[in-house]
Amino acid sequence: MTAVETRIVTKRLRERPEDSWTIDGALASGAYESLVVALKTDRAAIQESVKASGLRGRGGAGFPAAQKWSFLPAGSYPRYLVVNGDEGEPSTFKDRMLVECDPHQIVEGIAIAAYTIECNQAFVYLRGEFALGYERLMQAIADAKAKGFLGENIQGSGFDLEIVVHRGAGAYICGEETALLESLEGERGMPRIRPPFPAIEGLYAKPTVVNNIETLSTLPHIMRMGGEEYGKLGVDRSTGTRIFAVSGHVKKPGNYEVELGTTFRELLYDLCGGIRDDRGVKFFIPGGASSQWMPGTDEALDTPLDMDAVGPKWGVMLGSGAVMVYDDTTNPALVAWRLAKFFAHESCGKCTPCREGTGWIEKVLYRISHGEGRPQDLDMLLSVGNTICPGLNAPFSQTTICPLGPSAVSPVVSLNKYFRDEIISMCTPATVTA
Amino acid sequence: MAFSPENLRAAREIIAQYPRPKSAILPLAHLAQDQDGWLSTEGMDEIASLVGVTPAEVQGTCSFYTMFKRDQVGKLLVSVCTNVSCLVLGGPEVYEHLNEQYAADPDVTIEEVECLAACDGAPCLQVNYEYHLGLTPESAEAIVEQYKSGTLHARGISGGARA
């Protein structure tokens, strides 16, 4: 059977590409109906429904959304909802699509979440480069306000909510939630040591929930379908659908919303049309640049998209939902170097192992990938990696505050796991024969 | 340069949105940059006085973020992605070609950037934060030329609305 998309979060934008982002297009396709219901529903019941749905964060870490909300200390106000729209994980492009093509779904999700956690001011931290997304989200907020879905006494419920959109300015690290809060406070985006966790002391040291754009975009549908019903989609603890952003050497790259439990093969072949020129897959990177890699074997391709199962078996994560696919013409060392260059550039510099380590990993991978490697280089890289990420295992143990440093080790570990012989031979001068 | 009266009003409205004024540093820096074409020391000084912190604090924050250009750039900022999905589909070739073509053009600044979240259209670039997808070196140059000739109308240097 050929796999198909299950369009829930992407339904409006796929069905009404001509006006999905406008207030008229959104209202004509059911926008804010879930909010109206939510505002008449007991807060605890909404939280219970989201818990029953099994919804987990779609930004990368996959933490259960309802549980995140439940950490807010009782009776402590004001509380803030901060929306993470700083999509910067290489090869992830789902949140940009959601902001540009369905901003009202985000606004509705924010309003439902804010009502549930009793928050009257939400901040959307939007990646600075998303100029069109910013315009459309600002317009959506203004239009929603004019229609009485935001602002004071929303739909006569007595609930007030203001949304501020805060543009980032080109720093990947601000996708890390505590760095994001620093940036929102007007500081350099450097992660905070936890505890205290944001739920206790977040934005302006007040209780704060940070949720990803896709996570919040799912809430209107959980309200509409009921948590139990939504939770029937997917597999085990990976419930519902997720948007997978597939890029690289597939014939039809793009965002595909599928039920969790779909296999990589179904995603890459049934939906993305297979590999260019019908070549073989050399390797693919699930979950974004931070994840380790998977080989192009049948066993790897037949692995289901299950947030829990991929870790123990392959040492990878589904992370941000990106899947980068490389055919058999690809030089894996070059890909590893470019990823390392990214992490070296984006390291905020707060923790020494990451600040120094990412730079050295980049330099050594440069010489390996550009024909100047030495036979011992790969082992040296593993040794450097071990100082950032002791044990070199996923999930990370780390000598740094945030996972950026350990993420830079993922390409190194992956090269060693799947391409050790190829790398060593690249680094060994050909024997000179007389 | 100082904020125009109109932008000064906009700046005060932005500051008022936040529980603490210092939060407005990033949005005000975008505003200043769209107005002036870059983020000057004078611009940061004015932001400091508006939000009630020292100029050093504003510079300390702004110098962290790659979108803030503390040296003058051309009217067109061409940001070419060379990250991994663009890497294997010709992004570096687009970057090198544009870099050569516009090396001596004061109106055009070419920069290499990290993933722009448009990998389904790799290789991609942005001109003043407007996306252009599925490029070759030649088509990328043609797009820059369209902006230069006025066929395409650019956003502000920080991605702000077109004038």
C-alpha cells in the first residue's frame, strides 16, 4: 500500500493555497471555532484532553506538552507563553510554512494554550529572516483582534490576551529555549543554567511555558477532535501526525504531514518520489543537523518514524522533523564538515568545550574533506568529541550548558560509525610504487 | 542617524509592548537598520537612551547577532545559503559566482549564510530577506540584476516593508 499524507495541521494551507493566511480564508475553513469552544470549557478539562492526546513538543525535544504546562507553580502570576518560531535547525522548514501560510492557526493555538495556562501576554519569537512570515503573522494578529479573537474580553469570556511578535536577528542558538528568553530580554542569546527551569523562572524570572509553533498549531485540532481521538493516531507514545521536511537528493523535496509510525521508506519513496536518477541512498540525517545519521540500508529505511524507537536502535532522534537525504554520489566528509562549520559559527561561546571544540572539529573536518587529512584525524576528532560529549552516545551526556556542542559531535560519530574505512582511505596517501 | 519622527513614534510603541524596555533592543535595531541601511554607533546610542541602558549594553547585544550590520553594506544584501541541503545542490557555486560578479559593486553585498529554511527550493538565497529558490549561478545573477534595475523592489535592509 502506498503511504499518503494525513493532513491535519497542513489541511488549510494545502486546500486553500490562494488565501489560507488571510482572515477570510481562515474563517471560511473553521479557524477560531476551537477557540470559541475552549473559552467555554473548564481549563483543567482542556489540559486533560491535551494530556490524553499524548501531544509532544514538535520543536526537537519531544517533551509532552500537557506535562510542560503542569510544571507552572500554582497561584504564581503573571505567567508568560513564549512561542518558539526561531526555526534554524539546518534543513527544517516546516514552521516557516506554517507562519507564512497559516498564521491564524498559530494565533488560535496560542489563544487556547494561553487561556488554559492563565496567561495574558504571549510572545512569538520569530526567526529574523522570516520577513514575509512576520508580515503575515502581524496581519493575522491585527485581524484576529478586530474580530474579537484576541485583545480584551475575548468572545465575552472575560479572558484577555495580547500577542507580541519579536523578531530574532540571525542566531541559531536562540532556538534553545533559555537562550531565546535571554534574547527576548534584550541580551545576547546565551543559554541559562537549569534549574531553575523556565516553568518556574523563565521570561523576566516569571513562570513561562515555551512551545513550538507546530505544537501550538496542533491544539485547535485536539480541541476539535478530542484528545483521545487525536491520541489514536500515531504509534505508542508518538501520537498524532508530524510535518517532516524532506530535502536533499529526493525527487520531490518538501513538507509532508504523516501519521507517526510511517516508515522512512514510505516518506522518501511514496511521498517524495524516490531518489534523483533512481540512485541509491548513501545515508540520511533524520531530525536535523544535530542528530546522528542513518545508513541507506533496507533496515534503516524500513524504520518507523517513532520518536522513542529510533533512539535506542540507531542513536538518532526525530528532532525537528527534518530529513536530509544523500545519494551514493555524496562525499560524507564534505557534509560532515559543513555541519561542523555551522555549529562552530553558531556556538555562542559561553562554554569552553563547545566554543573551542566546535572550531577544532570544523578545521580538522575541513582538511579531511578537502584532501588534506591525516590517517589519525578521525580518531583525534573522536577524542575532541569526547571532551564535549563524554561517551559519544545519544542521548547526550554533555560538558556544556546546552546541546549545541554535543550536536557538533554527531557528524563525527556518524562518519566513524558508517564511513570509517572511506575516511581513513581518504586520509592515507597512496603508496608510492617505484 | 537619528530616528525619523515617524520611526521614533514606532519605537516608543514597540517599547511599550514589553514589560521591560530592554527587551526592545532587537526590534529597535531592526527598525534603525531598515531606516539607515545599517546599524551605526549613533543608532545604537539612540536605542540605548530610549530603552534606558548604556550604549555598551546595546552594542554588547547587537554584536552577537549576524543580521545586525555594524559596517555599511550595499543597498542589496544578498544572503546565499551554503548549508548542507544547498551544499549538495549547487549553493556554493551560486555564492562564488555572485561573489565574483559583485566584488566591486558598492550597491550589492554578498554574504554566505546558514540554512534559510527553504531547503525544498535548494539552492536558495534571500535579497533583503525576500526568498528566491531553485537557483543556478546565472539565474541568481539575473535576480540581483532585476533588483538593481528596479524590476524587483527590495525590502529594507533588515527585511522591513518596502518603502
